[in-house]
Amino acid sequence: MVVLEKEFAVAKGSSNRSMQKTRHIALLLCVLFIAASLISGAFIATHANHEHDRNGPNGSCTTCTQVMVVGNLLKTLGLAAATITICIALHYAIIYTLKPIVSDFCLSTLVSLKVQLNS
């Protein structure tokens, strides 16, 4: 019996370690994503008004191309974040407005009404 308890404790400890490792990896990815966004914004701010030959050797400036790519990426991420925020807000609004209606309509069975009357 003692051996089984020790094995269970070891298995539980390894589960906690793997969960902590997963949390650390997720935190690291979040930090890297935020850092990349901030660095991209700084790149746009510092290189937005640079002086150059607009046509360049191949007809386009690499700095201008990178600024446009980063700008489009940040706009897309901002739109995605706004869309997710609106969807979550609508989800909670619908849940909280329909919850009283559904609980009164669907969950009123004869057994539940009898239990409510008895208690």
C-alpha cells in the first residue's frame, strides 16, 4: 500500500512539473510576441520618414516595403483582437440575458418543482 502511495505521489509531482513547464513556455511565447510587436512599432516609428530614392535599384525601397508589411501586420492583429473582444462581449451579454429565461422555461420539471416546494 505504501509503495502505491509513493508511486502516485511521484506521478502527481511529474504532472505538476509538466504543467509548470507548459506555463513557462506559454509565458515565454507571450513575452516574445509582445516584444516583437513593440519592436515592430519602434521600427515603423523610426523609419517612417526616411529620405531615399523612392525607385531604388529594383523599383522599390526595402525599408518602405518592410514598413508596409509591419504596418499591415499590426493592423490585422489589431482588427483580430477587436473582433475577439466584441465576440466575447456578445457571448457574455447573450448568456446573461438568456440565462433567466432558459432556467425558468427549460429546467422546470415536475420533480424539480416538487423538490423546490418541499425545501
